[in-house]
Amino acid sequence: MPKFVVCILGILLFITPAYANQVWYVQAAACLKEKCINTYRHYIEALGLDSQVQHNQSIKNTFDIISHPTRDRSQAIAFVKKINADQRVRVKAKLEEIADLVYVDLGHQSNEKQAAWLVNFANFIGQDYQLEFSFKLKVERKFSVKILSGPFLTQESAYEALLKIREIKDFSTAFVVSKEAE
């Protein structure tokens, strides 16, 4: 057997196990409404392809930074002016009202360390204005539904299906994903 053929066979034997447990899908769309799900599945099935629905939930934490309420409106306004002018931070502080109280809202951060740093910084500056800051965790849950075609046993067959699926205007941004076989 020629050395070239032996070399190719060796490479194929080495690579094949990496894909042995893989299946391929085409993600055609993501939806939030039942009508969209049914319509998109119908489009895929009309092409002679299998369709699936995958429900997803993502959780995103954000940290809202606000002062404790105060009755001293003038001090709160002065603080807002000072921190908005400070070049060390990039926040857009604003004054919020609740009945006869006001508080300063410094917005939100997506990172807890950044939120803690901003609270400490605001508390340092806020001492002169009798303001104290803290952050509150806000959990955002997002639900979505992915419309998939597949599974395909080879990447080639998934890409062939992708070409068919992209012919549908609503699926022009479809793409191929791989997953471990179950």
C-alpha cells in the first residue's frame, strides 16, 4: 500500500472519533410566539426536512446601584452634578422621586465587582452629601424557542440542508450547529 494512502487512513482514523458522537442541526430561527413556531416548522417540513423545537431559558444578572432615600433634595442634586462631572466614572446619575423623598440612581452594572466598586466610590463621594449607596441584584429571565432542522449524521448533509433552508427569506441567517449525540 502506498505511503500516501496509509497516511490518509491514519489521519481519518485519528479524526473520526472526534465526530463519532456528533450530530448536526440547522438552526433556522428563534421565536417567542406559538404562531411563529408552527409557521417556521411548516416551512422546514415543506422542504422535506425534519423539524424540531428547542426551548431555552437564559438568566442574566444585573446590579442596580441606588442611594437610600433622602428628604434633602438639594444635597442629592449637588451629588448628581458632582458624579456626572467626575471623569473617573462613566455613569449618568439621575434623581428619582418617591412621594416626598428622593434618591439617586446610578444605573446598573452587569458585573458584581464593578457594581461593588461603584457603590464604594459613590459612598466615598456621597459622605459630603449625606448619601449612602447600595446595589440590588436584578435577575432577568429570557425565554426563547429555537427552530431546528435535523438531526443530520454528517456535517455535509447539514450544510446541504442549510442551502435549501436559506432559500426561504425568513431563514436567510440560518446556520449549522453541532451537538453531542444522545
